[in-house]
Amino acid sequence: MPEPAPAQPVSLTGHVVPEERLALIRQHVAALAETALAVSDTLPLGADSSDMIRVIEAEEERT
Amino acid sequence: MSAIEPATASAIELAAAIRAKKITSEEATRAAIAGLKRAHERCNAVVSLDEAEALADARAADAALAKGAATGPLHGVPLAHKDMFDRTGKIASWGAKIRADRPAGDDATPLARLKAAGALHIAGLHLTEFAFGPTGHNYILGHARNPYDPKHVTGGSSAGSACSVAMGAVPAALGSDTAGSLRLPAAACNVTSLKGTWTRVSRAGAMPLSPSLDCVGPIARDVRDVALMMGLIAGHDPRDAGTSRRAVPDYLARIEEPVKGLAIGVDETLVRDADASVQARLETALKALEKAGARRIPVKFANWRQIDSLTQLLQLPEVASAHGRYIRTRADDYGPQVRARLEYGHFISGADQLTAARARGQVLARVLAETFAGCSVVALPTFADPLPTIAELDVGGGPQLMAAMARVIYYTRPVNYLGLPALTLPYARGTGELPNGFQLVGRPFSEGLLLRLGRAYQKVVPPEVAG
């Protein structure tokens, strides 16, 4: 499950996000979280961020 | 009177003329300085220009040539770059109020490699604040204005690079691309650019925005200059451990090889998301490529919008993290648009960001196996719409921000997630028609193929200089 949006923007200590922007941010991030959830269901346990490099480097030279 | 006109010459032609002593580096640099002043007046293109230093460097290049010590392919050629690269002893502006704490100890690797090839660096050029914006708006430096019509955007974030090249001030310039920042300004300003395969070009000494996506690359009018520049700056760099160790081909040596029979994929469904006029211009461009010998085949990107969301999940937290210290302590020093966009990344969970990072290899493998099954290149618009005006996209940090930006980078941002190389070429222009452009997106490390296609295209649609 995606994490619930935090009640306070704790990672922005010292910078207060205005309420009108906070609502937009939460809406946008919630939509992104749905994508993350859907994609995570397709990933094998061993999927790793370094897979990207392996796929790129596996490319044969083409002309 | 010089035997060559620097404002219309390519970097390759200018270097040859300097070597042949048809023009001195000092003369070429004086012309570039005058051109940059014109580009600044019209487009707000220049951030920093030290005339005395530029001319001293040019005279040193002429002296080296006189002694027979000039061997680099860009010897004495004046270039200027997006003001985000480290230069020894200097502090780059990053297009922002917030800057590095101390002068750089070394040149950024791409600059050092161009310098080793003999090129001069004579000015720092406009960029969107922290290179975080695709339109050329900058609420700190002032907005960049399009060289073909100052009411319209330049594209961003490498705005000054594209403007200066378009106006003939310099033949080529470096920029960077995290979500379209080389391709959009090239398209908007009627020039060409190449975002290489992710890891192809070192980012050492370049201002980081989102390291999982950032690419440094060249902008030029003539695709042969793009090939030369990419060949010079690409390749493994111990200062950027992530750079590929794969050998760098001689892109320029092979650029005239024929493209006859080469398949170019077109996803008609995806292209239909563009404005009708953009679709028509892409169609004309494809016909030009067919005239050059290429053939088109239908292809399909399975999940373009999902890839775009994954890109944001990866990018936004990286940008937020890089700026965490400053957003907490100096939030008022940001322009409204960048400040608002920076906030998003703090609300994305670590797990969701990691999902996007872990999925990347799988998503790319699928795209290569399916979309690129029958072709090595796919054509896409660069902008989805005709060039907007500066006023239309002057959304600051307001409620339209994310939707407006998403539309501008609709066709470019997912390419960064996929890590694929992409060459932007300008569409042919009718009289009075504003510039725009399209992308040729290739398989990993297919830069040479893209450049060959670009060269074939420019034989049908030659490069222009903005009047």
C-alpha cells in the first residue's frame, strides 16, 4: 500500500508549504503512487536499480 | 576581410579556416563576442562574458598555431556553454541566486575535453533556474526570448545555448538534458541537439539536477558539428564512475554512410496526442527522411504515460534531495516555479522512488523488445504543440504549473527514464513559420546511427541561421 501523506511536511523543516500548494502536491503524488503500486506488482523480488545499466550495456552495436 | 563568415560557418569550417590561417582565432572570437551581444539583446542569452579573457585565450591560440602547436580539431574556435559547468577558479551561476560556496577546483570533464581539442570557452549562457524547467522561463535571470519571435519561448533549460547557436554567435554549445532540456530548446530555436545514451557523457563538474536522468550534450546548427562535439566529450571518465566504458566511435568519420532501407518506427497513436499542426510537420519530416532512403514502420509504445509517471517518481525526490538544504534555509531565493516544483519530491515515498528505479531495467528491456523490435530508431515530436508564447506559459508556481510543464515535456521526459539517445532536428519552415522540431530516438549507444540520419535529413532540410 502507498504510504499515507504525512500530516506535516516534516522533510521540509523550516520551509512551510502553503496550504493551496499542499493540496495540489498531495493529489499529484497520490496519482504517482498508484503507478508505483501497479508497477511494483510486476517486479520480481530481485529487480534492482542496476538492472538498467545491465540492459544498456547488453546492447549490441548496430549499424 | 575574412575569407569565411563566422556567423554562418560551422565549427568544423571555422576550425579549418583558423588552421589554414584564413581567419585568426582572435577575429573569430571578436565576431563571436559581437554575436553574443546581439543574442543577448534579442534573447537574453548570456549570463557571463569576459571579453578580455576571451580575447587573451584567442591570441594564445593564434600564437600556438604560429608555433605549429595547434593540433586539436577545434583549435581556436570560440564556443560558449550553458552556465552550469565548473570552470577552474570560477563559480557558475546555475541560473540562480543560490550558487556554489567556492570557486571550482577543476574544469567540468566535458569542458576539459573540448579545451583539450583546442576550443575556447568564451561565455556562460542562459538556463532555466537550476536547469529545472523546460520553457526558458527564469524568474531570477529574466525569461529567455525566442530568436525567431521574442514573444515566444526558447524552450529550456539550455535556452541560451540554443539561442546563441541559432543566431550564429557561436557554431556550437553544450547543454544538459534531464527531461528534454537539450531537445526542447533545439527544436524551439531551429537548431539540432543530441542527448546521448545515459552514461555516455561524463557529468563530472556539471551541476547535478537528477543524476539518474542527467545527460550532457551538444547543440549546433550543423549535425556534423554535433557529431564532432559528441565524439570529443563522450567516453569513460574516472571522475564520473557511472560513465560507460564502451569505446566511443568516430561519429564524424561515418556520418556520410547511407541510410537507405533504414527502418524508422512511428507510433501513430502516440503521435496523435500532438496538435494537428505538429502532426503535419512531423509527417513532412518523415517524408524528407524517406526521400533520403529511410522507410517507416508502425510501432507502439505500450505505456507512455506510465513511463512518464515513473520518470517523475525518480526525478522529483532526487531534485528535492539535492536542494534540501537550500529549500529549508533559503526558500525565498528560489523563483516561484522552481520552488513549487522542488516541494513535490519531499512527498514521494522512498519505496515509490525505489520502485521506479528498480523497474527501469525491466521497462527498458520491454521497450527494446517490443517497440524497437523491427527498427533501431523511432520518430517522435519534440514539442506536442506549436511554440507557446512566453505569456501563455508564465504560470509561476500556480495551480497550472504541473499540467503545463507535463504538456511541454510530454514527448521528451519518458526518453530520459529509458536512458535512450535522442537527436532533435528542426522541421522545415515555411515563410514566417516559427521553428519546431522532432526527435529521432535510438536504441542504447546508437548515436552514430542517429547522426547519420540527421546528416541525411539536413541534405534535404539544410540548417539555417536566425536573421
